[in-house]
Amino acid sequence: MIHTADVREWRNRDVVDSEGHKIGVLEAVYVDTTTDEPAMATVRTGLPTRRRLRFVPVEDAIVGPGYLKVGYVRVLVRQAPSIGTDDVLPADREEAIFKHYGLPYKPGAGGERQLARR
């Protein structure tokens, strides 16, 4: 299991898929608000003038020297919901990210967000 204390060390590492292909560079990690454990990462993809941040789950991620290996193939991650590099994830778009990966979405009892950026 990857712990929240390690998150700061992940920034700017390459993110590779389950087959070892580079997807992009890690921008930020989002934690599950109920457990405070890492749940999603944003990966910087695209050309310098058209960069996007794509979301990918990190529950089975493996941290290596200079990279973070996620359990999904590059094509799936590149088709994931994204935001601009200066944007904030709108609360109403969280569920779409979980659906894209076939994961259950569980907002808080009072409708709180499930993800928080760290």
C-alpha cells in the first residue's frame, strides 16, 4: 500500500502503464476524503501548448526509481476525463472519472466530494 506521506515525492515522476509505456508526468495526487489514502493521480499529457491533466487510479501503483507504474494501459488513461493544467476538478465530474475505470463512486453522506488534492 502506498501512504499519503510518500505523495510529495511522486511529483514530476514519469507515469508508466501496466506494460511499461510512458503515459506522461505526475502532476498531483488526490486522496479519498474518507480514508485520506491516495486514490487518483493526475498525469500531464499532450504537447506543450495543449497539455491536459488526465486522472488515473493509484490503488495498485508501484513506485520505482523515477517512475510510478499504474495498473492501467496507456490508451485507457489517455481517454480518461481530464482538466486543463490550471483548472480545478468540478465536483460534478468526479463520478465520471470513477465510471471510466469501472470503479464505484461513493460521495460523502452529505454530498461531500470523494477526492481531495494533496
